Amino acid sequence: MQDILEAIMAAEGSSRPERELAGVAGLPVPDSYRGVVVRADETRMFDGMATRDKDPRKALHVQEVPTPELGPGEALVAVMASAINYNTVWTSIFEPLPTFTFLRRYGRLSDLARRHDLPYHVVGSDAAGVVLRTGPGVTRWKPGDEVVAHCLSVELEDAPGHDDTMLDPQQRIWGFETNFGGLAELAVVKANQLMPKPRHLSWEEAASPGLVNSTAYRQLVSHHGANMKQGDVVLIWGASGGLGSYATQMALHGGAIPVCVVSSPEKAELCRRMGAELVIDRASEGFRFWRDEETQDPDEWRRFGERIRELTGGEDPDIVFEHPGRETFGASVYVAKRGGTIVTCASTSGFQHQYDNRYLWMHLKRIIGSHFANYQEAWQANRLVALGRVHPTVSKTYALEQTGQAAYEVHRNAHQGKVGVRCLAPRDGLGVRDPELRSRHEDAINRFRGH
């Protein structure tokens, strides 16, 4: 592994980094590598505990694992950096069920898929790194290519997936519903997960947008989601967080009017630094949408709607960008405008949503479920990053050995933007190939740092 890292590091400061990186093709692939795993024999460790009390640091382990053989259409990537997503938090606390259920199901699909059904699960759904090897049939990518990986894994043997790959019956999220994920020194991906690494970003910056940026693109911009247009009022929950920070940028650059909902003055300030003008700090303004564990408070829905109209000059949201789920969903349905759209994913505060259907059916609103993105949507979202139109939101990074702590902070919502993880990269700031483009956007790239 050290030889691979040295070959990649030789590209730092080189006038011909592509030539240096091509040398990885001649290096042997290690028999094993370090990865962040959960273990099948520990899935009951949090039984009887409340979700908020479960500690990812106890379940996430860094251990040496065997390097799997590559199959047709696959690539082996040396991972320089990855990032924490909420699916890794779910995996680490074994909610809503242990991911070994997914791996067993996938393993029954074929002899090749059986590799994924193991007593450990290498997690992680983001990665930036260098292609080391490609399997039979791969022609678009070669060893030495600098890439980022999106997390959609599909088989595409069924007809529905050829209209929208997210509808493939065998659609899975890599590193969550498959093994060999990105929080590791090596990762196995399908070649159609790969995209060019943005040349002006460091490894940890390039790794961080993948899942959340693509998710936000489909949810907000794509015709499969809310199909946002210029002038739309867009209510964005958690607008300074991993997902919301990208939705905020897309709303601003797409000519929409974001109304950013956050939970602290510091998060409100980050939204303003991104260019948002309409911000609600729901903690300081005392919004409580539930009277108790069983009863929502429609009076608070109304007060929230009035606050939105106060900011927008009397307009209700055309689009509500929903991802907290149970805690906020009733309010989201209520405040959306007549004929408006609530587009939902994730449900980080709970999967069981409750809302008053009168405000949906009688006001002709619609709810759209959205889950990650297809390859085209992920590619377009990555293109916006590569062009410097959308910027990474890395607030801090951790070494691979500290992944448990990184996941703990995301679980506790004690973070801003995205939390990165250095896998092979020995320090932040490596991998920048276009310093000129970077210099034009330096402030925007770094605006979440240290928060």
C-alpha cells in the first residue's frame, strides 16, 4: 500500500501528474487493506437503547480485510479520501436494521455478488482516489485516472432500469447495501459509478459532495424531483448541513429563492455566507412542532408559515426540500403553497411521517419520494462542482482511524456541512491539479472550514 501511496504522492507538484499516476498500473495490488467495518456478531450491541444514545464509535472498527477479486465492469480504486453520510451513521447503530440483511440478499443474486456477503461490512458511500485496476469490459477508465465515485450500484439486467437507473429492481447504495465501500484504503466500484475528480479540489474536498450533492440535484433540480425553476420559493430544512448546503447552493444558482431553516446562529451565518438572505433559526425562534411524543402542534405549523410569508413578502414555498422526516414533515405539508411540492428523502429524525392530509388533498399538493440519483444526474451534479459553480462544504476532516468520532459528530448533529475522512491521504490539501481555478473560488471552497 505504501508503494501505491508514494506513486500517487509523486504527482504532487509535478507538471505532468498524469504520467506519474499512470505508474500505479505496474504496481502489485495488496492482498489486504485497512477498512472501516461493522461486524455481524455485534449487531445486538445497542438493543434496548434509544437511537440518540447509540454510539457509532463502539460499532465502527478499522481492520485489515482481504482485497476482493474484480468482476466484469468493476474498478479497484485507491481511496485518498472519503466522507461521512447519514447512511454510515445508520449502519453503525444498526438502524432501521443491520446492513448484513442487505448483504445477504445481494449475495444470493449471483456467484459474483456472493463476495459481498461477509461477516464484516466495509462501509462508506463517498470516495475520491485513483483507479488501480479495471475488470473485464471496462473501456472508459484506466489505471492512473483520478476519480470520484457516486454511490448508485445497479445491475441493469431488468427493463425498468433503462428508463431511469434508480428504478432498476437491483438498485443499491454502494457502501450501505453493498460491501467494499469508500471508508477504506481500497474500494471496489462498478465502472459506471466513476466520474472525473474536480481538478481544483483537494482529495477530501472532492470526496465530500458525492452522495449529498447528487441527492440534492435529483431532489431539487431534476425532472424526477421537484423540477425547480427560476423564482421558485424553496424551503430548505437543515440548510447548512451535508445535504441542505448543496440544496441551498443549487437554489441560489438556479435563480430560486431559498428560505433556509437552521438550528443555531452559527448555522444561520453559514447560510448567509453562501448567499442566502432568508434564514429562520428555528431554535432561537422557539419552533416546536410536537407537543409531546405523540401529538403535533398545528399552531406551530401556522406560526412557521406566517414567519415564512413574513420573509418572502407573503409567498408560501413552491417546493419544500424535506429530509428530517418525522420531526418536520407535518409542518412541511402544511406550509407548502397550494399546488406545491414536498420532495422527501432520508428521514433522519424518523421514518414514520404524520401529516394532516386535508392540507395535501384539498390544496392539491404533492409528495415526491426521491432517493439518491441516476448516473446522468450524478454526473451533472459533479460537473457543477468541477466548473466551480457548486462548492464543497467540508467543515473538518479526520484520519481513517477516527471515523467513529466523525460519525458520532454527524449522529449528534454537532457538525456543519460535510465531515471528511482521510483514507490514504496523509494530510489535507493534496491532489489540487488546477490551482488557477481554485484561486478564483478559494473563499467559497473554505467557507465551512473550522465550523
